[in-house]
Amino acid sequence: MKALAVLILLAGPAAALTLPEGAEESARSAEPSGRWTLPAGPWQAGNLPVIAVSGARDRAAWRVPGDPDTAGLMAQLRRAAMAAGWQPVWSCTDTACGGFDFRFALDLLGEPAMHVNLGDFRFLAARRDGPGGADHLTILVSQGGGLGYVHMTELRPAGGQAAAAEPPQTDALTAPATPELAAALAGRGRAVLPGIRFATGSAALEPGAEATLAELARWLTDHPGARIALVGHTDFDGALAGNIALSRRRAAAVRDTLIARHNVDPARLEAEGVGYLMPLAANTDAAGRAANRRVEAVVVSPPE
């Protein structure tokens, strides 16, 4: 495969990584100062371990033609990073990373510049020590629609300040339905819909959902360019295939209610389901199982 030398990031070091020929930059962001976090391990049991860095952050994304294999694409980038002096710290692959929860814990450049296929993505974290402290690099690759996607983030600490470990970040099992819902959709691109509850084995909305549905409808009205994927989840009761079908019906129930009661354009809502594959809590008690029977809203087309 022919390769094209591409600078990692606009404000980063002059060392270059290589991407396949034809790779096209789709987005770029340079932030000279701030406090940032990056994953220090995979998402497990509702937690994401992170380290914090105060300093500059540079992000960039590329599209790669030819539907490249993500394993080969990551292997190429890993070799190039090591040749540029980066030392791999840890890596993972889609479900082993934590799947849906891991992906949406990452602060990536948005769609359509960077698309992540939840069933086929790979992540690498690396560091490079220098006189001013350790720089950090993360690489995420995925594919979809005949294209490969590459996202890189570089963090450079200010004044040689070492990165600090932080406690794992944990999603709340429930949350208020008003400003917090809008903030989560705007900041993380996803939100658990509080008040959306189901009995075991049921796709019927229990009482108490209306405030959240009204708030989500208002958010869609305020952001006319946005589209939402409603993603259903279940507890561990039953086989996976049946739970995926049930979780999709739960998402569809929320979609149907938003359309019928709040006049949301059907074209702006998708309904999907992942069964019990992405629990918020352990399924060992009634409270955990109830928390896992939920629907999440994911922004799949950015607001205008």
C-alpha cells in the first residue's frame, strides 16, 4: 500500500505519521490551553479511568478511501508513531474498549468529519517524554460507508507539568431532565433519558416519562439541524437476541411517543437497540437491573 506522509497535528511536533495515499483531512482543532482528560484504560462497570493534563490540545481527523481494514490501518499508524518517538501505553478494540460507553466518553471531533462504527474501531494511547514533560497521543481508527476514519489527539502539558491521575468517571444512573439533558447532548453528544423506565421484558413506557420527552423535543426544536439515535438497553434477563429485539422496541416506543405527542419529524429520529451489552450497573440487584432498562439519546448529526 502506498503511503502519504501527514503531519500529526497543526501545532504539534514536526515529526510525521503516515496515512494511506488519498487520505483527506476532514477536521482540525487547536486549543492552546485548558484542562483535558484522556482514557487510562477501558470502560468497565460504568467507570472510565482517566489522566488529566493541563496545557495545549490539538485534534485532527482524516477520511481514508478504499474501505481500509482497521487492524491494518492501526498497525501502520502504530509503527509510524513509534518511529516518531512515541511509546505505546495501552490499546484496545471496540467491545474490549467498552463499546458504546467508551466511544462516547471520548471528546472527538464530530460527525461527519469523524465517524465511529461501534462494531469496528481501534484505540491506541501513547506518550513521549521530553525535557518539558510527557506529551500524550491518542489514535482512534474506524470504518463505515466505504471509508476509513482516523482521529488523533495530542496533549502537551504546560510548563512541564506531569499528567495527574483522576478517579474513574462514572455515569449517573439517573439525572434531572432539564438543563442537564441539554448540556449532556451538547457536551458529550449523548445522554441517558431520565424517567424513561420499563418493566422487565416490557417495551411499554412506565409513568413519569413525559417531562424528559418534552425536554428532548424542545432540544430538537432549538437545534433544527440535529438528528438523534434513540438506543434501547435491557437487563440480563433472557438471551441476547431477544434482548436486542426488546431494546429496539423500547427505543421505538420513545420514538413513536416523540412523533405522536410532540410532533417531532420522524426523519430526525432513529431507533436502535443493543440489548444487555452496555450496562450502566451490575445486574445483581433490582436497582441495577432497573437502571439498565433504559433508552439513551445519541446525537448522530450535529446541531446547526
